Amino acid sequence: MDEFIKFLDKNLDYVSHEIIDNICYITVASNREEVICPFCDQPSTKTHSTYERTFQDLPIQGKKVITVLNNRKMFCNNPECKHTTFAERFDFLSNKSKKTSRLEDEIVRVSLNCSSTAASEILKKNVVNVGKSTVCSLLKKRKTYY
Ligand SMILES: [Zn+2]
């Protein structure tokens, strides 16, 4: 399982997983020793707190995947920096997103050749629970790429 998580991000470690009905819940943790402050680019090793963040990812073995991450909030030690704390960020997840970029790519790929209603039905079957309106907004967001 750790290998699957490393495909997503090498800075994450697999902790545990649980399969409930058709969904696999995977708990992961960051393995970064220091985190770079996004505001001043200085590294920090001091954790302020953690908060639970969940996001949907590509399915494994036909099971929908929800990943649970104890996201760290760090102190910024740089006295010049305007921010005293910041949240650890990951490349595969845009700031407020609940879906990984590779899952968004898959939703867009499925949706390109059918209606958003049909795409939502196809995706709900074995990829991800996603509504018609989410399909539409993702397509709009990515429109410039196609
Ligand atoms: Zn900073």
C-alpha cells in the first residue's frame, strides 16, 4: 500500500486503511522533516497543530478511495515573514481541493465525450461519487487545456 501512496507523493507515508462497503479509506502522514513556508521560502521543523483533511483519489481494485491526511500547521520561524503559521501543502492537491489532480484529470477524460449527467453516472459506478455540477465546473476549469 505504501507504494500506491508514494505514486501520489513521495512525501507521504502509508499509515493504515479500512474498507467500508465500496470505499477504501487510507490514512497517510507526511514524512517531511522540514516544511518550506510558502510565503517566505524558509524551512520550518516546528509543528503548531494538525487538522484532518480528506480527499478523493483514483480507485484501487474497483474500490473508491478516500485518503485521510493529518495535515500539519507549522510555525514560521522567520522574523521577517508576515505569517507566523502556515499549512503544509502538497503538489497533488490544489489548496482547497477535495480531489487529487490525477482524479480530476480522470473525471475530465471521462466527461469529454458524453453529457455531464452521463459522466456522473459512469463515474459513480466505479470511480468516484461526483455530481453533474462538479463535472461541469471541472470541465470549465480545464477548458483552456482542450
Ligand atoms: Zn514564512
